[in-house]
Amino acid sequence: MIIGNIHNLQPWLPQELRLAIEHIKAHVTAETPKGKHDIEGNRLFYR
């Protein structure tokens, strides 16, 4: 379990998780269509 919030990312979080959270904060809005969205191809993505 990870406790915290996306506005104060902890340095001990894995780099991939921090990258994904920062990408989502910068790019995902209410207008973002549902579905798979690649950050780094199949290596890092969100749904």
C-alpha cells in the first residue's frame, strides 16, 4: 500500500510510477477518451 497524494510525490516511489503520475497530471482531463493510453509504449501506459 502506498499512502500519499499526487501533489507531493515521495522520492522513494519507483521512477516509472512517478513518471506515470506526472504524465497523468499533465495530460489527463475530463475530455480524455476512455481506453489505453501509452506513455512509453506497452512498457508504461494507463487505462
